[in-house]
Amino acid sequence: MDENLKLYRELTEAPGIPGQEDEVRAIMRRYLEPFGRIVEDNLGSIYAEKIGQADGPRILVAGHMDEIGLVVTRITDEGFIKFTTLGGWFDYVMPAQRMTIHTRRGVLTGVVGSKPPHMMSEEERKKPADKKHMFIDIGATSKEAAEKAGVRPGDAIVPICPFTPLVEPKLMMAKAWDNRAGCAAAILVLKHLRDEAHPNVIYAGGTVQEEVGTRGAQTSSWLVQPDIAFALDVGMAGDIPGAEGGEVTARVGKGPIITLYDPGHVPHQALRDYVCEIADAEGIPYQFDYLAHGGTDAGRFHLWDKGVPSLYIGFATRYVHSAASVIHRDDLENAARLVAAVAKRLDADVLKKLRGC
């Protein structure tokens, strides 16, 4: 397994629901430390500061470390675990999924349970699954047994899906591509710049709590005080059965997505055009798309202080916000190449032009 695949496996297999990103942050720290001084905000977002020209523009490059997950709310008298969601789960993808519960006494394995169809009325069968009726079965026979095993309210619950290259090995399945893909790409940007001059200061790393309101992006903006910001995050893939002819046009393997719009962010047009020009010059493939629903850290970055020219660069991803998703390796790595190419050129004069000064 090459270095990049090892990075992807480590990041995706680590648990890290919103507010409990510690294990992911430890991995990020280990990979970021060789590139520069580590800086963190008080919520746990983490970056390496790589200085090219100390008085040059400050460029923020970030994925988000948190993944959608669940959290224990209570234990029933019979030993079943009730939960609530952190992030945008769709109820229909949850039943029968294997989960781990991360307790103070270790990691437990269970399955999301719900009433089987044989026990449902005709009316119940017509209705979609509702997570409020679901639970996690860890094989405990009582509340006391579950508590003895270490379960208590607030424990993180994370899907089980090992990192797995598929039949086409550049198509990779894992949990938490949303958004360990962006975290990996931020690290790869620094790898591309390791021995390269750049007329600016790069802050590359990962934010916390994006899935519950882009909170780490807000605190990171105060930490870094960026002049330019890039949010690296997953995008939708329209190349699956049922999506033909739909509004989503991005395809896996066809290059990073230059996002035109999402409900929380209209990209800075001059920055978007500048990035596309550099991609064309470098022969890096890219595609355009937009998000009709949801948002990314770019929505927070661009509102800091007097405003920060920002861009959301995505990776076409199948089955987002489920226990397993699929991306193409080339999209992730080309996104990192593109941001690194921009960083090599983005000096004070370019910043002035982007701002219209």
C-alpha cells in the first residue's frame, strides 16, 4: 500500500463525530507536523503553517475532520441503546447497519435495530423508516449489563466500513469520505509544496464540527485570519442509476468540482476564474457543479471580517451521508495538485487583482 493509500485508510477508519474528533486530529497532527508549525483553535481545528513569504497573502486550505454519526442518549431497561444523530442522516439508510460505540472502557460492536416487516401493519409498511423507533443492539440483556460494558449517554456511535479499494482500484469505498477526503487533500497540498517556493503563507489542515453548523470554520477564520480560503469537501456524483438526466452532472474520476453555488456560499467569481485558468495551464481536469441543498465551510470562511474570497472545491462522491461512500482517487489528488499550483502563484499582486483593488 503506497503512502497516500495509507493516509486515506488511517483517516477514514478513525472515528470522529462532531465534537469528538480527537483520534482524527491526532492523525492529522502526525501528518502535518513535518511541514510547519502547528496551530489550533480552542475547539480543536488544526493546521500546519507553511511559510513561503512571511508578508504574503494568508491562504487557508481546509477539509473538515468530523463525520456524520450518532450519540447515545439513553439505555432501555432491556439493554438496547437509544441514540440521536449528529449530521444529516437519512433514516432509510440506517436499519441493519453495523456500528461501533466508543465507550470509556473500550469499543463495542452493535447493529441498528428496528421492527422487522413481518411485525408491521400494512400501514406501517407503507411509511418510511423513522429513526426515533430505532435502537442499537449490542447484545446486552439489561440496562445494568450495558452500563457495566461501559455505555453511557454521550458516547460516540460510528458506522463500520473498512477502507476498501474496489474492482477499479482507484474507486475507493470507506466511511467518512465526508470529509476525510478534504483532510487528506489538504495534507497532499503541503506535500506538493514541500520543496517549492510560494509567495504566501499556507495554513492547511482540518476544521471541527462542520456537520452541525460549520462551527470550526468560524473559529478557524479568527485563528488564521485568511486573505483567501479554500474549502475542500465532497460533492454529489450523478453517475449512478436513477440519477440520469438529473440536476447533478459531476462524475467520479472526471476531475475536482469547481462549485458554482451552494445555499450558504456563492463563490468569489474572480478567484473561481483564476483557479480555472491555472487548472487549464497545468492540464488538470475539472468539472462544474452546484449543491442544491447543504453547505460547506466556505460559507463561513467567506464571511470573516470584511469578507474573504473563497472557493469550495469538491470531489464527486457516491452515497454521501450514509455508512459507506465511494470516491475516485484521481479526483482527490488532482484537487490537491490544483490548490498547490494556485499557491505557487498567488502573491500580493494577484490578491489585489482578485479583490478588484
